[in-house]
Amino acid sequence: MEMSLPERIIVNSGIFDIWRKWTARRLLGKAHHDHKRVLEIGCGKGTTTKIIADYLPRAKIIATDFDNAQVKRAKENIRHLKNVKVAQADASQLSFKGNSFDAVFAFLTFHHIGAWKKAQKECFRVLMPDGYLYIDELELKPFPRLQHFFLPTNGIFSRTEFVEALKRTGFVVIYLRSRYKFVLVARKPR
Ligand SMILES: C[S@@+](CC[C@H](N)C(=O)[O-])C[C@H]1O[C@@H](n2cnc3c(N)ncnc32)[C@H](O)[C@@H]1O
């Protein structure tokens, strides 16, 4: 979904970058070093893509975002990363073939997607068996006013609803840490 103006201003600010670099590393700390074919959904302007590329320098990374303006920013910001390709894509309707990636990353993306359950299913489809889904996500359901102001049209879920839907999709949740936001690692079984 398109971001609202307040959110667009926040996510493209320098302060957001500092916070992202600090918090995104927690999720990368849970990732395996040997991933080779990596998809990022909701790459924004490329801040989290850079963090993935630092951590997985030998992986081929496709960084995607729904919003063409963010895709343009990411292309500019990470043009020096030769192992990264940036493309426009809707995470709830991916054009990649099934079993294409051994890791999918999503940093603060799912709460933007009205069809978030469909996006979970798409992540499952494009992952190879034994592939990993790495998620850093906000739980906005307890804060309806905040959600209404910043993200009026987007996905609303509690952490429990999100995790249960992932399990119904077929994922095995292998790590979950939660405070005001949650860090989650799930695996597509063989
Ligand atoms: C809060 S930003 C996060 C950007 C980056 N991952 C980070 O953490 O700095 C969420 C991004 O998700 C993108 N997005 C929203 N709906 C999407 C969808 N259906 N498919 C892919 N990306 C989407 C937005 O355009 C936005 O760039």
C-alpha cells in the first residue's frame, strides 16, 4: 500500500535511519550466514537492504518495494552494491517463481499490507523448502489511534494473530521475541 504522508516523512528521515540500523541488526543476528538467494520485501529507501548486504556479502539480493518513489530512492542509495538488484513488487502478488529464494526478509513491511495474510502465503511460495523468513514487525493493534493516524488503510494484526496465520500457512516459527515490536524467524519445512 502507499504510505501516508506522515509515515513517508518519518521513514525517509535520518533519525529513522539511525533507529533502523540499531534495531535491524538484532534480526540479522538471527540469520544464517550461508544464504545465497535473498528477497527483501518492503526495502524502502534501501537502509535495511544495506544491512542485509553487509551481513550476506556473497548472496544475490533482490530488494523490492511497492512504492515506485521508494524504489527510485533505493536504486540511488545502494547503486554501489553489485550483488543487489532493486525492483518494484507487491509482496501480496509476487511475480517470482515458487522455490526461488532461500531467505526472505521483511523489515516493518507487513503492517503496511492490507492483504498481509496473502503476503505471508507469497513468502511461503517463493521460499525453497528449508528456506527462512526473517521478520521485524510492529504490533499496532493495541494502538488504534496511532494506526489510524499513520496507517489508516493498512494491515491490522496482533502478534498472536500474525504468528497463528504464519503457522496456518505452513511455516514453523523457530524464534520470536516481542516487546513493542517483534522479531520473528520462521522456516518453510522440507
Ligand atoms: C516502514 S517502511 C520500511 C522500509 C525498510 N524496510 C526499513 O525498515 O527501513 C515499509 C515499506 O513497505 C513498503 N510497502 C508497503 N506495501 C507494500 C507491499 N504491498 N509490497 C511491498 N512493499 C510494500 C512501503 O512502500 C515502505 O517502503
